[in-house]
Amino acid sequence: MPSRTDRTARVAVLADSDTRWKWGVLTARRITNGKTAEDTPSEAPTGFVLRGRATPTGRQLAETGVSDLAPREVTGTEFLREVRDGGYDVIVLALVGGTVRAMLQGLAELALDRRPVIVTGYVGVVYEKLADGLLLRHGADVVLANSRHDAERFRAVYEGVGADPGAVVEAALPFLGGARHAPEPGRDTLVFAAQPSVPVTKAERAYVLRRLVAHARLHPHREVLLKLRSKPGEHTTHLEEFPYQKLVRGLSEPPPNFRLVYGHMGEVLDRTDLLVTVSSTAALEALHRRIPTAVLTDLGVREALGNHHFIGSGLLTSFDRLDARAVPRPDERWLARQGVAADRAYETAFDAARERVAELLDGPPLPPIAPYYTPETAGGYLPTVLARHRLDPSAPEPRESGVRRIVREAARGAYRHGVQRVAPVIRRLGEI
């Protein structure tokens, strides 16, 4: 049989949120052809987004800026049918851990004569559910680690439970890039990178908002931008119960140098002179471009916030220090271990992953998918994970109709309304 690398590889990307769509498309490009995020293979990846509570809107997908072609919205079963009939060589699963494990099960049950290479990984900083998330991803042919630090942690988890660590390949975040920070005379812009669920409580999010507004008043010549991930009614990977857009309505008139902004993070960083966050992956994007970066300690340094990941980085600071114009200086050794630095090392960050995928494509048919979680190793856990997805590509394909689409959108809207409006009310009533 001729090698699959003798022709352009057919690649499919399945994502379950806007950020994972961005990660998946850029990763697919880097591991199949291109050395940079802007390089495009001869045949662009075929894109799919998984239908669910966090299905991104067209606006969110377009804002990622990674593809002119909109991905097709599918169920898990529809995606498996597409793989069965589509002749794909590489599949990038840009999904949460449980969904990756379910798709591995579905792909295994297809029993294809020559199955595709399966690649997965993480969209950003891995600060929670390290063991569970990794073990749910075990069984993929390539599990990408975004840094040397992550690669060491990932292999240690697999080795520690007796699972094969061979799939772990050190790479980097695929969306790092952009021009190195260059201050401009007369420009002074602070950008706060918001996160949907960090911090999670209304009181903590209101605190952050008040401090940003107070900072803008204290420094009237500095532009203070609150960079938002989604508009009200839209969802991202994590649920957002208390959007900043709604909280800001409760404040007295904000100063004119404070604004809420949307848009592609790379474009926002083009005009950023100080990036502030609790624990957003945007911090790594900014650091890679040598943009001054601050990680807040005001709400504590806690695993629940994710800012514990930045211990040793030199970036931890508070609003009081920022108000006094004290800017943290990053620790260069920490940066190197995290895979972020504005030097030539990033240009080769995906070489190992690209070579691994080419090796697998050029070799004999791949062995059966062999995850760590099986009925034998996790008999009380795996059935629950798989039951959420109900994958059966042999079932009759449901007929799509206008009514079905309307009902689906109504249900999705009701869910989002429940999360952002009803749930907080019920919680308050429970405290009476």
C-alpha cells in the first residue's frame, strides 16, 4: 500500500468551543505542513464543531480568525459517520477529556481497516484535573504537551499508573506569535484578559471590575480595556454566570478611559502595553511577545483560580502595586520551561510532533486504540463518561429540518438563560 505521506494528508478537526476550534485548526496546520500558525497545508483541515451547551456562535468562530471556512455543526454520531466515510488520515480532537474518551471509543468501534492518526491535547494552561484529564485522553496516538514542563508532568502521570507514556510529544501553544512588544510614544494601554469562570463568584468578579475602574480613574491618561471572551447569551468552554457586561451596569459612570472590548486576542495585544489577568492563557501569548504581564493575587493564589500555575514566574502582583505603577519582571528560566519566549526556539517547537505524525502516516496500519480507562480499569467510571454521548453511527440518521433547528436553538437559549439568570436567583433563595 502506498504511503499516506505520498499525498496531501486529509485532516479533520473536531472542537467543542471557540477556543478549542482555534487550537485545533492551528495545531492541524502545524503538525501536517506548516512551521508557523500562518502556513496553510495544500488541503485545509475540514472543520466540525460538536453540538452541545457550549456550541460557539458564528461570531465567536469568526473572531478566532483561524479560518475563512465555517465548520459544520455535528453530533458525535454524525462525526463518526463522517470519519467512517470520509477517508481522513489525521483527526485532531480539540475537546474536553470526557468527550475525547467517548470519541476514542466510537472510533475504535468503527474498526476501520486503516484508521486515522488521532491527535489531542490542551488549549492552554493545565491547572486542574491533571490526572483525570490526561487519563481520559490516553489512547490517542499523539497527546501534545504545550511545554517541557507539561511534557514531564504528563509522562509522570502515565508512568505512575502503568500506562504507556509514548504518545506524549512536547510542542507549544499553536497560537503564540505576533510582533514583539514595541512601546509607542503617547500610548499607554492596560488590558485585562477576562475569563468566563475565573473568578467564579459575583462578589469576586465585582471586585475585579471595581479595581479596574478605580485604576482607570487613578491614571486618566492610561487606556484601561476589559477584554471579554463572549457576548451575553454566548457560551465558551466554561459557563459564565456573572458576565462583566451586566456587572458594569451596577457601577456609577465609568471614566472615559475605561472600555469593554471584544475581538481577536492577537489584535488586542498589538496595542497592549500591560496585560493583566487572573490566570488566562492570554498571559502566555503576551509573554511570548515580551509584553509586560501581571497575574493578580488579590483573590489569593489558589488552585481554584489557576494562578498557582504562575508561582515562580515573577509575575504575581496585586492591584495596589499596579496602581503604584510597579510592573512585574518575568523569570527567564520559568519562561523557558513554559515554552514561551520571543526567540527562534518557537520556530522548531512543532518539529517533533510533525515528525511523529509523519512517522505514523508512513508506517504500517495503526494498532487498535488502547485507552487506559477500560471496563477493567474503571468499571464504575467509564460507563458514566460514555453514556453522556450515546454514540452509535449505525443508527438511522435523523432528518434535519427547520423545526428541529428552531427547537434546538430555543433549548440552547433556555439553557443559557437558566445559567445566567435563574441559577443565581435560586442560589440566593437557598441562602435565605
